[in-house]
Amino acid sequence: MYGEADGYLIVYSVASRESFNDAVSILKQMKKTPELRQKVVILVGNKQDMVRKRVVKTQGKVKFMNP
């Protein structure tokens, strides 16, 4: 499903909770796949300029990445 990459870049919109939740689901699925556990994964919040529409806060991202 994920191919044989050395790393992965997952991008979500900070203006969409659904987009962030989808990214989290992908990360959880990857953690359950033994051959992907040691891969580099970069999570990127896109649309940082949409301050007024922002729904994903930094604290939630940090909490997820460092449980």
C-alpha cells in the first residue's frame, strides 16, 4: 500500500479538522505495519496563512506526535 519509500510526507490542512483526522488515521495505520515502523514520517500542516479559519491547534499536534 505504501510502496518502498525511505520516508513519507503527510500533509493536512490546518483549516480542516477532517484533514488532520485523516492524517492521524494514516499515521496510526503506518505504525501498525511492521516494515513501516522505522521509516521517517514528516507531518506538515498546510494553509498556515488561514489564521481565521484555523481549527487544528499546535498543542493537539504535539500531543499526538509525543504521546
